[in-house]
Amino acid sequence: MADFRTAEANISGLRRAGIVLGLGFGGFVDGIVLHQILQWHHMLTAEFPPDSVGNLQLNTLADGLFHAGTWVISLIGLVMLYRATVGRQYRPSGRVLAGAMVMGWGIFNLVEGLVNHYILQIHHVRPGPNQGAYDLAFMILGAALMVAGWWISRSRERTTAEAPA
């Protein structure tokens, strides 16, 4: 019985680390793809549209601070992953970790979408025509990622938890 509780604690630690890593990586995907590659928006485009050098500089600074934050979250996730796996007698589950990371990415989308797009309205996924549809699609993607991540992380949990290293 003690071994099973130890395995469950290892899985919980692995899942928490994966969720935090997913939060950070989800932020990186948002910032790199939507802010930099597609250039659909920056952090503060609703209040400071990138129509002047000054506004673009402010948005670039805000984007940089956002990326620094996602880097710190990812670093915390890596420390959590290290603590959850090093020196454990059970083999870490790649499915639990991957699923938790997908769940974390979904949580990022839902929270960022709700707070920045709807509550604070500091930016939208793609401002202009159909911006509400883009914001809603972003939130739906977040919910889908959360559900998929939860399903992936739970699908083979027992067999992996019971397999000794």
C-alpha cells in the first residue's frame, strides 16, 4: 500500500510540473506565433495600437516582459519536473507529463483569453472584423486542449505508476 501511495505522489508531482511547463510553453506559443510571426496583436494593442514608433516600442516592451514571465514559469516547471523525477523509484510517465503539458497550455489559453481579451480587453487575438470569433476560437482551443490533456495524462496512469524503474 505504501508503494502505491508513493507512486500516486510521484504522478501528482509529475502532473503539476507538466501543467506549469504547459502554462509557460503555451505563453511562448502565443507570443511567438501571434505576436511575432503573424503579428496579429501585441500585449497592449487595444490601448496603444502599433501605429506609431512610440506605441510599437511600448508594445514590444510589454511583449518582452510577457516572454520573460513565460520563461520564469517554464523554469519553475523544470525545477518542479526535476524534483518530481530525480531519485524516484518509479519510472516517470511520458503520457502523464505530455498530457499535463497540453492541459497547462489549455489553461493558459482560457485564463489569458478570459482576462486579456474579455475582462481587461488589452488586446484581441486578431483585432478588426470578426475579432470576437477569433477570441472565442482561442478559448475553445484552450478548453479542447485542457480536455485532451486530461485524457492523455490519465489514459495509462496505473500501468506506468506500478512499473518499477
